[in-house]
Amino acid sequence: MSAEDADVNIGKDGDHMKNRKCPHCEYEFEASTNFEDEKAKPKTGDISFCIRCGGVSRFGEDGTMIPMKLDDLDRENLIEILKIRKSWLETKDLNIGMRGRYCK
């Protein structure tokens, strides 16, 4: 098995996604979702989108998150990330509006 095929989803003690951080905002996350296959685990090189800051990163060989710029993405992945980012921004705007209206 090559490093590219290595499963980086399992921590050393068996916990999924333990101690993962967005390299852009330091947000700690314990899960990731593959929209094509819910059971799939991230592999080295897979791209991630942070739900807190909207940053894009990829999984490194040791499971760490490596920051990326939109310019680093190929056309297909760029289109997907831009769709995700658009939906994320719309949802974020909705949540901000709801907090302002209903929360003290």
C-alpha cells in the first residue's frame, strides 16, 4: 500500500479524526464527510473544507492538515469547492441573520 492509499482517519488509539485542526483557523474537528460515500475515510491528498472559516486544506501523509489556496486546486475540485463555499456562505449569512433577530 502506498502512502497515498494510507488511511489517515484513525488516530493511534483508534479514535476517528482525533486532534485534527484546520491550518487556517485552528478549529478542531472530530469528523469529516465524504459527499459521494458516507463510509469513506479520508486518504492522503484528500481535500477538506473547514465549516468554521471556509479554508481549504488537504490531508497529509501523517494525517495533519496542509493549507491550500484555491489556485492549488485543479478545475474539477475548484468547481466543487466553490459550490460548497457558496452554500456555506449562504447558510452562514442565514445563521447570522437568525441570531440577530431571535437571540439576545
